[in-house]
Amino acid sequence: MTDPRYTKLARLLVNYSTALKRGDRILLDMIDVPDEFTVELIRAVRAAGATPFVETRHMRVGRELLLGTNAKHAADVRSLELFRMKKMQAYVAVRGSANATENADVPGGLMQMYSKVIRPVLDYRVNKTRWVVLRWPSPSMAQAAGMSTEAFENLYFDVCTMDYAKMAKAMGPLEKLMKRTDRVHIKGPGTDLTFSIKGIGAKKCEGTRNIPDGEVFSCPTKTSANGVIQFNTPTLYSGSKFENVRLELKNGKVVNATANNAKRLNEILDTDAGARFIGEFAIGFNPYIQNPMCDILFDEKIAGSLHFTPGNAYEDCGNGNQSAVHWDMVLIQRPEWGGGEIWFDGKLIRKDGLFVPKELKPLNPANLK
């Protein structure tokens, strides 16, 4: 018997997140996902009158391909996948893995080359299709979250099938405020950072691109960021784990970067000319996500958090920065994480993880659950 939670999530992805229409073609990119959920997605797609195309992948197989890749292979992958992506109106990626660090021993140079070469596929998908990306719960994710497998699965389905329409309505005032904001000042332990988002715009993320969701994002103007930011959550990138990341910025560029693995951190930030500039600033507020689990699709939505992103900027609300890197780094500002403040144009917007202005209080956790 099919788990009813599978059916509920599949229908949310098809009917709400990608809003499939009759005649649409959709690519279902399934990585280490139970066949039972893939089947539920196919059924939901067909019920909407759309046509499903399915790619089934496995992380261990992908690692082996990456270990032996070269520029010609990467270019062939790009050509094939870009051809297919251009046939699609929508895209769903569900990414599971028994081991979140499966690619940890793939040489950094290979990963950088491969990411650069196939970047056009990601750019087309992001800018030209209706897409949504989510993880699949696994024992490794439960372990990273410090939870039992069953408890984590229950949390996962609570988070992923919450009332996103209600959250979307509460996001409206923050989106409008960020659109008219110029100066941003972030304060906290080890953090004193200023930048401008004037003219960039803002966009609310309401379950139509990522599941789970719950953020409003903008982007610093390219040369405006000055100061230092000390992140207090671990982060995974290209299969490597980083802790205590500290970035010092001058005129928009990361001029000093330290962490537990500073050498690898700086290798990634030296991938290309755009990797040391910032491509996103966002405020997270999903009430069900309280603590980091080294999975960025969850961690960037943590209640009372913000994220600041070296690398590529989105076309929506971007500053024109281009890079093969897009690395969301998360700072939690709730009291038990050291607290902190966000100021817009000299006005206190959020203190210790809670929104202060009356029109933003509906985004506080007690009001969203």
C-alpha cells in the first residue's frame, strides 16, 4: 500500500509547485529515491494532463563518472542534457543519498571543471522552466540532524507539506519592504556587515522552487558589501564539510576567508572571477526547521536565520555576478545561537530571530505554524 504522505507530496509538487498544465512536458530527476514515490509522481503528472519523462540516478554511480570525467565528457553531457532540458516546460528534482559526502574524494579540480562546463544546463532550467528541487529523507540526513530515522521522516513530511499558501501571504510585506530598501546592516557575534540592495528587488520563496521553503531573497549590489560575517552553522559544498566559516569583505569581494578547512574553502572561492563576489542575501523563517542538518535546502530556511552567498547571482533579483559557484552560507540569529540583528535603512527589522515591525510579525514561528 502506498504511503499516503507520498501521494500528498506528489500532488503538491505537481499542482502547486510546478503548476502543471495539460500538454506540459516535465522531467522528473530522481536520485536515490524509492520507486514508490517516483510512481506517485508519474501518476500525479498524468492526472494533470502532462507528460512525465524520468531520469533515475544514483550517487555512487555519479561519483564514479565524476572520478573519470574530462572536458570532452563534460561537454557531451552538457549537450545531451541541454537538448533535453529545452524540450521541457517543468522540472522536479528529488535528491536522496545514503551518504551526503559521497563525492568527498572527487578531486576539487575535476568538480570545478565539470561544474563550469555543464552550468548552461542549470542556467536554462532555472531561468526557462517551472522547477522545484527537494531532498528525500534518508538515515544519513536523520543522523546529520541528530534524530532517529522515523522522527526525521515525520519532520520531513510535516515541513514539505505545510500550508505554503498561508506562508506566501505572510511573506508579502517583507518582500515589499526589501524592494524599497537601500542599506542593510547585519550585526551579531563576530559579525558587522553592511551592503546595499537598492534597485535589486526581492522575491518571496513560497514552495514553488524549493521544498521545504520559507525565505525572501535579494542580492547586494556587486561592490557594496563591507565588513565581516561569522557563520555559525556547518555547511557542505562539493562533498566537503566546513565549519566556522568567516568571510571578510571589501567593496563587495571576499578578501579573507577562514574555516576549519581554509585551504579547500579558498580553492572553491578561487574557482573563477565571480566566486568571491556575493550572489544572494536572504532571510529564512520556516517555523518547522529549527536546527542545521548540513543540508542547504533545509538549513537556508531555518527560523531566525539569514544566508549570504558567494558566487552566482540569479537573474531574478541579481547583481549580474556570474560564477560556477553558488554557496549559501547560513547564520542563525536566535538567542540560543548567539543572537543578532538585521537593520534596513537604520530601522531594526529583526532581533534575535524575531521580526520587530508589526506588519512582519505574521512571519514569526508562533504565527506560521
